[in-house]
Amino acid sequence: MAIHFKQRPGLVAYITCGDPTLDVSREVALAAIRAGADVIELGVPFSDPVADGPVIQRASERALQHGTNLIGVLEVAKQLRQQSNAGLIIFSYLNPILQFGLDKFCAAAAEAGVDGALVTDLPVEEAAEYLRAMKAHKLAPVFLAAPTSPEKRLRDVAKHSRGFVYAISRTGITGARQELAGDARSLVERLRVHTKLPIAVGFGVSTPEQFAEVGGFADAAVVGSAIVQRIEQNPGQEAAAVSEFLSSLTGTAQEAVGKS
Amino acid sequence: MEETTSNAQNSEANPALGKPDKQLRVRAVRGRFGSYGGRYVPETLMAALQELETAYAVARKDKAFRDEFHRLLADFAGRPTPLFLAERLTQQLGGARIYLKREDLLHTGAHKINNCIGQALLARRMGKHRIIAETGAGQHGVATATVCALFGMECVVYMGTEDMRRQELNVFRMKLLGTEVRGVDSGSRTLKDAINEAMRDWVTNVRTTHYLLGSVLGAHPYPTMVRDFHRVIGQEARKQVLKAEGRLPSAVIACVGGGSNAIGVFYEFIKDREVRLIGVEAGGRGHSLGEHAARFDGGGPGVLQGTYSYVLQDLAGQIALTHSVSAGLDYPAIGPEHAWLHDQGRAEYVSASDQEALDACLRLARMEGIIPALESAHAIAECIKRAPKMDKSDIVIVNVSGRGDKDIGILRENVAF
């Protein structure tokens, strides 16, 4: 299992694959790994991303305009695996995976060297077949825990997750926020009771201060929209822009930890 | 509103998902119709859906809730609606006797008010005072705005900007009723995109907000609950036709977008195996993907916006764009119970083109003095095709789900005198 967080907080970096091209996505992912990312979430663009804010919606539209599909995303994963030991997670809505075929997807992902998957609109209750297929191919299913999840749901999410558990910092869609909600800390505390797995906090982490803050109560931070925004704003220099941004996060975090 | 077991049997297992768990086949406990339905939403919404499911399960057994629901259906919405024998149309077509179920006569002009009253009562029980909704044609938006005004609730309606253009009268009606209409500019700027945006709002404000979904779509419990609130259509129609004719109809015809008016009028007849149930999808302006909204003619099983059903999509699972002259049918997925009825062969689904619907609209206006909504005109179009081939002893019920006032702008653009 290549999901391992070297430092605290660990860094999970999300990119929407195919935005603007699969080649650029691969270069951005490599740059993110060099800047300290422990896990790369390879986002599969979807036409109807109900859980995502405007930044990732736009990235998905750009990626779909030139036909990015799951096969292309798995190809990026394969190339990354040849060059890196970082954790690789496929991040998708259910329908693209369903149409590809659950078992076929798991087989292809394992073949490509992927470590796990997170399916945004697949809650644990509906995941029986998915879990069987993931297990058969030794892949880690990562589930989301939300501030609105009651104890029983947190227990189920923790029980079925492998690799790490993704704690959503607040109710809402993906996207950068000024402040992390107080929800995040209490969710991690509630979740901790049910699992020894690393807990990664996502949704809204975009500044060095927030990154360091997450390190105070969770194992890792997920950075998504802030990365995708830099890709959008720096055409032709995506990898360099993401690298600079992520270095500023991880550098600050180490400093903050050092001081405490 | 009692649960029935008619959706209890298993249908073909989805090869991708594998065979559904045994317990899923027993009853629609978790909102399954065969293998269709379910609850495919982000984790943040799961607790709210469970809360809604529980609240609804309690409410439907509560006599006070049912009494209040039926009182408002009668006194506020104007139920029962008549079952009207369309004599001139019958005579002209020369076949089956045609009855029109007049949902167009309801307050706000369409069947949608039934469900809105039910869900608003439920939201009030749950202590949620902010209501959000999506709308396509604007009929559900207007009905939602109306019940929110009635109950003194804050209301936000999401509507694609393309639909706002097509249905500007309804946009204004919602504003008059004190509702905030938020235009949605993503995707095809129609119903699907309005639902996406409403779901994003709900994910964000789930603790204080009830999402008043307008069709038999989305995650459990919506398809079951919305169907239950519309069952009254078929209950009335069945009684009315028995009273008028002393026997059941040969066929019941309804248009199908998400499928709420259709399931409402079909449901009471499902057990009457001799009654053919015919759903009419939007055939749009052509057969290729993107030109129509006929999910059973080019779609396949998939997950969209919380439910597993027939979806118009490409091979990679990306949801297709759709087209229909009627905004209310312009949607790439169909309610999961219709998917099940389709696979079981209990209901049949056909389509009517934009032009056929426009022609049918004009014909009903001229023959019977009723201008139907363009959605309902699709059902009329199928009746016009089918009735002449039927025997004079046959009876057909067509659900006129809404009235056509909202479509005057589109009719003006498309009908030449």
C-alpha cells in the first residue's frame, strides 16, 4: 500500500484530469509530488458534478470538451506509477465507473498501479458490490465523512474505508474558503473514536495558515480547488504554478510545527 | 398513502452493479424498484435523507397529517379534478371514447401542487423553514412558491436560464409570490442543471433547508414520497371512470418527464392488468443523442442525481444534452419506478415529437376548448395516434397534467394561422 503520510499534516493533492490536457495533468501531479504531496487524487471529469463548486465544475467542462474519459485517467495513473511511489487515488462520480464496469474498473486501476478510489456519490449503503470488487483487486476504498454524519454513519464510513478517511470540513460544495469551519475539528475528533486510519481533512483548504491549522488536529489536508484554480490561471505554466503554491503550503506547515 | 407490494418483485439485475442484495428485492424499503432507485448522493446529504425518510414514514401514518393534506388538496388546490368526456375529439378520431383527467384545472395550473402541499407540510413538521426547489417548465416552481407563500416559508427556486427564457411568465409568477428565482447558467441551462444547483444549495444549507424536489426522481425517499402525493390523481380517475362507464379504461396515457403525473395517474391502475399504461416521452426534433428526451429510446441504466434509472448518456457515462419543445420533459433521466414498470412490461413508453405535441395542443384547443401544457400535449398526441385504431367500446384516459397558459410565448413562435 503506497498510501503513507511522511509528515504532519500530510498532503493530498486533487487535480481534475484532462484539464487542460492529460499530459499537463501528469506533469502537475509530478510537480505536486515533488512539492511534498503524499497522495494524488486523480479526478475523473463528470458532466454533472453536484458536489463540486464552480472551480472544479469549470475544470470538468474543460476536460470533457476534448473527451477526457476514465481510460485516459487510468493511463495518467500508469505513467505516474512508473515514476513515483506516491499514493494514487481515482476520484470520481459513480456513473463513469458504472458504465466502464465496476469490476473492470477495479482490475484496470490495480493494473495501472492505483492504490484506491473515492466515489463522491456512492455512500456506504450502496457500496456492497463496489467494496467486493475493490477488495478483490486489493484497492483501498476511501469514503467521505461529513459534519452532518451521525455516529452510526461515521462508524460505517470508518469501517469500510482503507488507506485513509476523508473528512469534509464543512457542509457544502468543494471550493476555497476564508476560514475552516469549527465543524472540521469536532468531526475529526468524533471520527477518531472509530478508526486508527489517517484522517485527511478537505473542502476549503487553500492557505498556508489553513494547512498548518489542519496539521493541529488531523493527519493530512486535501487541497483541491486551490490547485485547480492555479491550473486555470496559469496556462502553459501549470506545473510550475502548482509546485510553487504547494511548496508554500508544506514549507509553512513545517515551520509552524517546528515552532510549536 | 399506504405502501403497496407491487414494486416488490425483482427485475433484471444490473450487470455492472451485480445482483442486488436479497433484502433489496423484498420491498422498496430502501427505495428500490427492482434494481432501480437507491440513494446515490454525497455523504453530507445522507443524514438529511434519512431524516426525511423517517419523518415521512411517521407522517403518512398520522391521521392528522393525512387529513390536513387532503383538506388542502380540496380547499386550496381544488380537488377532485373532473374526468371530462372529450366528445368532439372522440367523434373526430372515430375510435375509443376519450376522457381527459383535468389536472390543468388545479390551482397553479398543473398537478405539481399535490406534491408541493405534501412536502411543505412535511417540511413544517421537520421544523425546516427554508425551501429550495428546481423547476423546468416553471410549473413546479410556481407550485412551490405558492405553498411557501401559504405557509410563510422562505423560498428559493433554481431554474436554467434557457428555461427562464422559454417560460418567462412563470418566472414572473414566482417573483409575484415572493420567491427568489436563481438562474442557472451551466450545462444545457435547463432542468438537469437546475437540479445540480439545487443539490449544491442543499449540501451547503442542509441543516435548515428542505429540498422540495418536484418529480419522482432523486434519492430515496423522493421517488416513493412524490408518487404517494400524486396517487390521488389515479385514485380519483379510477373511481370517476367506473362511475361514468361502469368499467375500467383500456388505456391510460400520460406524458413522462421525470414522471410524476404519469406515476400519479398510473399507480392505482397497476393492479388492473387489463389497463394498458402508456407513458409518452419527448421525441424532440430527431433521433440522435441530444435531439430528444426519450430515455427508453437511446438511454440505458445509469446513475444521475441520486438515483439509478434509465439515463441518456454517452458510452463513457457522461450525461447527454437533451431537447424538447416542452421544458418540463427536457430531462435526461426518468423516475426509477418507470424504469421498473418498463422492464416488467407493465407500462409501455413511446414518444411524441415537438411538432406532434404542438399539433396536438392546437387540436385540443380547437376541438375541446382546452389549451393543454406542451408537456401534456405529448400525451394528447399519443392519444390522437392511438384512439382511431381502437374499438368504439374502448375507453382511454389522458392525463392533462397542466394548462398551456405558460406556453403562449412558444406557441406564438411555432403556430402559424
